[in-house]
Amino acid sequence: MRALLTVLAVLALSACATVQKLDAANDVHALLIAIRDDDRATFDSYVDRRALKGEISDRLMVEAGKDRKLSGVAAILAPGLAELAGEALIRPDVFRAVADYYGYGADTRIPPAIYISKMLRPLPDGRVCAVGKKGGDCILVFTHAADGRWKLSGFDGALSMLRLKT
């Protein structure tokens, strides 16, 4: 009887993770379409701008501090520049390079949410992340927001993936 209860508990937890991933995948699907179509309004509705900008700015500060020649200048200028860069990088056209990494180019049909859910991993804190390949590292992090949407709130990929169009 105890073994049966344990199995049922594991199955219930697994089902919750699957439902969470599928729910998030619907919003990730909408975000991917907004990126592909350069739809700024829809993109913005699926992004936690404050969280994402803070994370990108913090990572830019860390990178600037690594350069010994620039560390003094970076300490003075980097906070303001990181703030501006963080804001400038949160646009659909910038995240198109990330979508391309996942195989979703401008002419690519965005797969259904059920397929996208396979590339999402639940995190211990309730967020989910999109991995580059099954079992790979997290690249995009999504948080369930108060409005019921899963919003892009973190970027764990290489900063070089975020490119401004020239």
C-alpha cells in the first residue's frame, strides 16, 4: 500500500510539472511569434521588462569588470551604460538571434505548444526555462506573472547572442 501511494504521489507531481510546462509553452509560443513577426506590443506583453533588464544589466556589469584595463572606467560608467544597454536589448529584433539559435528563423513555422513544452524545464523556484537542446543548459527563463501569463524574465545564454541590428 505504501509503495502504491508513493507511485501515485510521484505521478501527481509529474503531472503538475507537465501541466506547468504546457501552460508556459503556450505563452512561449506567442512570444516566439511576436519575435518572428517583430510585433513589439505582443513581445512586450510577454516580457517582464524590469526583471530581464536588471539581469542583463547585471551581467554586462560583471563582464565590464573583468577587463583589468577598463575596470576603473567600468566602475564609473558601466552602471549607466548597462542600464541603457539593458533597455536597448529588450526588443523583438534583438531576440531574433536567440530564436534563430532555437531554429525558429523568420521563415520558420513556429511549432505547436506541445512541442515547445518538451524544451522547457521546471525550476525549483516555480519558474521554467527553455533549454537549447534536450537536457541542455537553460537559455531563457520564464516566470508566471500576476496577470496569468508566463513572461520572459531571465536570459542565461551568451550575451553575444543579443545583437542590435546595425
